[in-house]
Amino acid sequence: MRKDVSLWLDGMRATASFLVFVAHLSVFGVAAPELARFVPELGHDSVILFFVLSGFVIAFTTESRHASLSEYLVARGARRWSVAVPARALSYGLAARGRGLAP
């Protein structure tokens, strides 16, 4: 995959994930009504866009870099693990802090 295409896909995926984040803020009432007014229904569409683009990235990576199923599973597991551990630690830390602030 050319570098410019890869950067474009990464940028679109980052934009889609940010729109999902903002949509969640508006759904749960965290965002100000002025902001929520601009992104009322983009959350669902952004999730679909993110998964479609991720499918292209995963398909290309699988086809070009990982010849066997075991190579793919190891590479995919490493990517997921590197995100899952910090996300869980952050979630538990924020939950503990939230319980301390408003038990």
C-alpha cells in the first residue's frame, strides 16, 4: 500500500473514531447542547465507516505481510493487547476515581 493511501486511511479512521467519541458525549449528556446539535446522528455512520476502512487495512496487511494463520494471529494479538491493557488500566483508574468523587 502506498504511503499516501495508508496515511489517508489512518486519518479517516481517526476522524471516524473522534466522531464516535463526540456522539457518545452528546448521547450521555456530557457535551454542551451547542456541540451536540452539530453531530446528532454521525455516531452510527462513523462506526460503520471505521469498520469498513479497518477491514481494508486488515485485508491488505493479511495478504501482504502474514502468510500463515499463526503469523496473523500473533500480529493481531500483539496489536490488540497493546491497546487493551492501557485501556483497562485507564478505565479502572477512572472508575475508582469516580467512585471516590461521587460514591
